[in-house]
Amino acid sequence: MFILTKIADLVQIAPEDFGKQSHVAIEDNLNAKYANKVVQKIGLFVCLWDILWTSEGLIGQGDGFANVNVECRMVVFRPFKGEVVVARIASQTREGISLATDFFHDIFVPWSELPEGSEFETREGLWVWREDDQEMFYDNNEMVRFQVLSEEWHDQAPSGPLDLADQPASELLPPYKITGSMKAPGLGCAIWWEE
Amino acid sequence: MKILESQNGLLSNYEVYQHIVETQKRNKSYKRRVPGNLATLMTEVLTYLREKPGPLEKQEETGAYSPAAISNLLENIQQESFQSELAKGEFLSILNLRPDSTAILSVIVEDMEERFTEDEQNRLVQIIGDTLGRNEPSADAGTDQKTIQSVENGI
């Protein structure tokens, strides 16, 4: 579910942070820049894992920032294809079920990836799995296991004013979206499978 | 920023958990304030990892996961000399999910039915339970028992 990604970056330490120890200042700087951010085709950055190498701090012309080149490793959330992950049911529609973990919210299981015999109960607004005369509801906030099928990336770099007019801000696609499956036995609500 | 290596290594949930807990402890002892986005995310990831049915729910009390326990698990599985070996990703998923039934194991291990005999599957679940601990069943689990049986047989 989590991977390590090795990056190189230029860290600029502001004069007010000179009171901190260098490694602390670098750590804060990298975390402030990357924690909780999606980097395209890499994943959701969680936090700094370790610092591998740093250069001397150089002060350039015009400001008092100390410029340090850093090589480090970051913890990144990026489940691999086929991995089974636990998440919570966030909301449901006729199209399928939206899942979320506490820190990542763009997971979707389309109706075609629910087990056979699943139906959408319009009155309740919930999906239900009918198997051998038993009804099992996908209740909201229930913990489920799902398998990662595919991922989608949408670069959210700002577009020009002309493009922006065509596409209202509310329709921005999520930067990183996971499509999952709950078809196979063992997937779906966790309490169904307790021994 | 330059990406030097997009995947330098895989981390298990336990390692991430340990890293965050230690970072928080260290910051607390130095009375350090971390950037807001990091503080939020660290709390959220910890909450997620401590949630049922995650195996780290009671890690603080039981200490079931440790570097020794993980190498024990690997050794115990190797000692059994099953007819097929587990892939790296499969072993990682076992660590992250701690499957307590063959049904859950079957989604983690690809083509499990062909690679392992039924006895081996049960043995594997048992080894996992013995080395990493087991989940306590929740109060309302009993009602679903029959369904699980019927679905398992239909695999």
C-alpha cells in the first residue's frame, strides 16, 4: 500500500529557520511541501522517510535563503494493481459505491464490479447483495475490503482563462483516483467474512 | 523536484505505523510543531491503520507486530516447504491484512486453489494467526456464519 520514492529537490531554508538544526529545518521544509499532496504518476505523498544526502547551504543574491540540494526518500501511498485494501463505504449511487480511507477519498467501485446478485435498493439508497435468500446490505460507514483494478491521473495544473470558462471549478477531476472491485469471495464488508 | 526512483522499495503498513508513531513521539519530546498538513495526515493515517479489521488495531497493547515476528513468519512459512512459494507482494499483503480465513487469503494469493492444497491453505492461516495474532470477532459476526460457508464452498 505504501512505497518509498527517492527524490532530489532544492530546499530553501528561510532565515527565520536558521535557529533550527539543519536536518530539522530540511525535514520541515520537505514535509510542508509534499505531505498530503498527490504527485502525478507517483501517488499521495505521506511524509519524509529519511534524508540520504545534502549539499552545503548556499546563499544566493537578493534574499537570505540558504539553498540546499537534498536527496531523500518519501513515504508514498500507492497501492499496487491487484492489492487488497481496507476502506470505508462513503456513499452509494446507482453507478456504484464510493469508498474512502481516513486520508484518501477517491476510490470508486462500479456496479459491474459488485458480486453477482447485487442490486441497488432505491428506497434505502443502498446496495444489497442477495445470496441464497439472504440479504446483505452495504451499509454506509461499513469497513470493506476491495481489490485495486486501475488508477486514473488527472493533472490539476491551472489552465488558461479561456479553458477555465469551459470547465467550471466544481467539475475538477480528482488528481488520483482508484477504481476497485469487490467481486471475488473474501471482498466486500469485512464482517461478512469473520470466522 | 526530480524523481530519482519512483519505487525505491515497498513498505508494510507496520513500518509506516512505526515510523509515524516514532516521529510523533520525537516531536513531542522536543516540543516541536510540525507543518499543519503533515500533522493532519499523520493523524489520519494512524487512525486508518488502527481501525478494525486492520491488524494494528491493538498494536499498542499487544505488540503483536515486531521485526522478530515478521522474520518468524517468513521462517515458519519456509519451513513448511509448501509446493509453491509466496511472491513478495503476496507476503506483504499477508502482513498488511493478516487474513484469518482461506476466503480472504484466496484474494491475496493468486491462483491459490491450484498452487496450494487445502491442508496447506489451512496451515498457512494457522501460521499467520500463531505468529501475528488473531482478530477478536465482533459481537454480531455470528449471523453471517452460514453465508460465509456457502460462499466458500462455491469458490
